[in-house]
Amino acid sequence: MEYLTLPVILLIIVVAFIFSGIYTVQQGTIVVITMFGKYRRVASPGLNIKIPFLEKIFRRISIQNRSVELQFQAITKDQANVNFKAMLLYAVFNQGEDAIKNVAFKFIDDRSLMQALIRTIEGSIRAFVATKNQSEILALRGEIIAHVKDQIDTQLETWGYHLLDLQINDISFDEEIMKSMAKVVSSNNLKAAAENEGQALLITKTKAAEAEGNAIKISAEAEKQAAQLRGQGVALFREEVARGMASAAKEMEDAKLDASFILFSMWTESIKHFAENGKGNTIFLDGSIDKMHRSMEELMSVTMSNNK
């Protein structure tokens, strides 16, 4: 076996030295390089070269979005326990040198960062919930998210991160509180139903009263017109009777007949008409001869005055 010559050994050492300085960075990741423990530079994705044995890869940092689920409890102003389930989405603030240095050196590891991030968000939500009553919480989902973003965006930026999204997936109360809230909702629904029913009944009665009033008005109007027509009919009847009596008297006078016979006939015909068309069922007449004689004289006097 032949021994390696010095030049070959030197060549192998040089090649090994060069290859020890070559490294790759995956897409979506950046690398922080240090030399003698001090920050040196940031390496981008792809093939990179570092000074062998002097420069070291301190940390590989993912610049992709990260998510974490949160589950914690808060207490409202009126001492009600509220259970939250949320999803946090965050990422490195940018790929600038300052942001990357903050990500690499602010926390000793990702676990410490995650613990600080979760506790900060939980504390911000608890502080907000502590100023509200339990009846307000369910309607303030959007306000809670906005409050958290306003509170922690600046803090996260100092750590090299920023909050992309915070979704509160579930807000629940203790079982007893949920039961009491359900009773309140049920009673409010019953109250609203009773009020609606009362309004409907009031409208129905109002419309019925208006309809009855209109019917009475229409009936009164019809009765008024009927009374006017009846009065006109009676007046026409009287006029026609007077004309008939005058004509009959004139004819009897021309024929030199006794007018009392015709008047008596007209009087009996009138009584017959009253009996047939009248609404009553009884007619009172004075059957004495003197009364009948006076009635004939009155009819004759009416006839004579009409002729004049």
C-alpha cells in the first residue's frame, strides 16, 4: 500500500475545508450567521458559503406564517367566568436585518417566545373582559379582536413579529350561567310575543270599531234618504188626492150631482188603501152618523176652497 504524498494530503484538506463552508438554506427559511458569538449576517434561501470553523449557523428562522390555538378563561365585571377558544396567526415582521436580529436574539428559544406571546394575548383579553358585563361579551367579538391587536402589535414588533389574525372561535359561560341566559332569552321572547299579540288584538278591535262606525254612518245616511223619500211620497200623495177631489167635485157640479156620494166613495177608498198598505193591523174609526156627517162637510169645504 502506497502512502499518500504531502500534496495529496494538502489537496484533501483544502477540499474538505471548502466543502465545510458550503451550506444550503431552504425556501421559507433564513439563517443567522455569527462569528465568535457575534452577529455576522443573514443568509437567504439557496446555496451559501461561510468561513469554515469561524462562522457558524446560529439559528434557522422560518419566515412562514405560524398558528397556535389558545384556550383560557376570563372573568367579567359582574364576576361571570367566560371560556375562550381562539386561533392566533402570526409571522416574522419582515426580512429586514433589524427584525431578524430581534427574532434571533430576543428569546432563548421558540418555546419562550410562544409562552410570552400567549400570555400577552390572554392578558389583553382578560383586561378587556374585566370591564364588561356577561350580557355584553357575546356581542363584542369584533371589539375584543380589535382591542388585542391595538394592544400587542407594538409589543410584537419589538420581538420581530406581527399579528396577522386573531380568531375567537368560541365564547362560552359556565353551565349555570348558560341556563340563566337561556331563561332570560325565553322570557324576553314570551314578552315580545305577548306585546305583539296585544298590538294585533288592538288593531283588530280598532278596525272592527271603524267598520261598525262606518256601517252605522251608512245606515243613518240611508235612513235619512229613505225618510226624505217617504216625505216626498206623502206630499205627492196629498197633492194627487187634492187634485182628484177637486176634479171630481167639478165634474159633479157640471153634472148637477150630489158631491157627498163621490166624497164618501173617496173616503172609503182611502180607508181601504190605509188598511192594505199600512204597517199596523188596527184602524180606529168613529162609526157615529154625526161624525160621518161632519167628515163629509169637512171634505166638501176642502173641495170648495180648492176650487176657489
